[in-house]
Amino acid sequence: MVGAFLRIEKPVDFDSVDRQPVDLVFALFAPDGSGVEHLKALALVSRTMRDPGVMAKLRANTDPETLHTILTEDHATRAA
């Protein structure tokens, strides 16, 4: 399984429920037959991206290593 995180310089109107433009994107790529593991990963991504503190940190940083740390710190312990 592979995840990709993108920060979009100019937010895009995505017709989202909250009517906010999208500036942070996370894509999850799972191989065929990954079973329930991709659902667990998706749930973890969803919880992480709903955390206002995490979102603020992601928006405030541009360094790839820092972004990786933000996305991977402490969140694994809350897996579904």
C-alpha cells in the first residue's frame, strides 16, 4: 500500500459538503487483494485529516520530511 500527500498552492473548488476549497489531498493506492487492510488505512487517513491540529500543521509546513513526520506521528496507534 502506498499513500501520496499533496499540498495544492491554489485551492480548488471541489463542490465539497463544507463548501471549502481543497488545498490538501491524500491518495491511497492499494493492491488487489489487500482485503480489509486498505479500509483500515483509509479510516486512519480520514481520522488524521479531520484533526484540525494536524491540518494546521500540514498547511504551515513545506518541508517534505516535516510533512512526513506530521502525517505519521502518533496516528498509527489509533488505527481501526
